Amino acid sequence: MEAKEQPRDDARVARALGLKVPVYRHMRAALERGEDPLWLRSADPVLAGTFPNAFGFELLLERFEIEEGLERRRANLMRAIAGKEENGEDAASAAAEEARAATDEGELEDLALALEPSPAPDGFEPPGKAEHAAFLDGLRRRSDLARELRRIFRDKGMVSAEKLELPENEARPFKQFEGFEELLSTLAPAKYLGLRRGERAHALRLQFTPPAGEVRGLFDRLCADVPPQEKDSYFKLF
């Protein structure tokens, strides 16, 4: 039995790359054949004069890989959604529309939760109360929750650094980060790399956290059906 061809939208990928569809298709086919990128830019008669800037072409190839990966992920998700639609699941059509409009892998991962819930962490012990266990299971399949948490981290998430005990000569390069805390959205790339170097050197412990008030507001909004008298216990699970 032949496998169904993955649905893909060449126009969408070409648009994301700033290319015309025929140019995108020609490049894709050439790269799949193993053509050398240098030949594509400077000697391919179909692309002659299209990419005069060597550095710009190199960046385009990087984006090409990213967009191709995104489209493969989208195609896999669309195929899974199609199976749900064939089974008459109403939510699948809405998920398909969102999948078509998604612009990054994070959005597709969020949507995938509705089809395949995220697994429990290794070593996780479910709560003894059946209602609490069911609540946690339900959270793992909520794409709307994942999407909102990602938005909160993107817009208002914080990164903080805690100093670890190291000999003074090893800790000195990272002393500037002692007690550091800043919004992720305003963090300069150079500073972020410095924090990561400190983490790799075991001089710093980094924590990434959303604002507590935002998390509580999200819980109140998306979990309004929990028993009012048990809100605090459910929030701890959340």
C-alpha cells in the first residue's frame, strides 16, 4: 500500500523565504539531489544573477532548512489531524486551521498536545486523589494552556542567576551576574551567553520563571470549573 504524500504548501514556504515558488522548488530539488550551494548561487543557469550576495545566500540556506523543517512538522501534524477528522472529531477542523496558520514550531507543538498529550515526567507519582490525577492528565493535553504559558514566558518571563560555591579564581569571571534578574524579552544576547557560560562552568544556577500573578490569572481563567473550595489545592497541582 502506498503511503500518502505529505500535504505541503510550497507557496507558504516560498513566501516565508522571500522567493518565487518556481525558484523555491528548483532550489529544493537541487539541494535534495546534493548540488553544491556554491554552484547553485554562481553557476546554476536557472538561478543566474538571483543571489549576488554570498553572505545573504548563506543566511537564506539556513532559513531554508528551518522553513523546510517547519513544513515537515506541519505536514505530519496535518496528517494526524486528518485522521481525527475521518473519525468525526469536531475539534480536528479547528486544529487544522490553526496548524495552517502556525508560523513556528512552538505553535505546532502546542497544537500537537490536543492529539497526543505530553507524557508525565520521569519518576512522576500521580496524586492519590482520582480527581487530582484526572486534572493533571487533562492539563497535559491542553494546547490552549501551552500556548498561553509560552506567551507569558515570551512576554513576561524572568531569568535569574544564583551564585554557586566555587573557588574565587573560577567564580571571578561571573561575579557580575551575582543576584542577576531580568526580563527575558529585554535580555541582551551577549548577556544571555555570559549567563550560559557561567551555568556551563557550574558557577551559576539559572532559573526561568513566569510572574506568579500571571500564572494565577491563567489558572483562574482556564480552570474555572474546579471546585471553589479546593481551588488552592488544584492551583498547587497547576
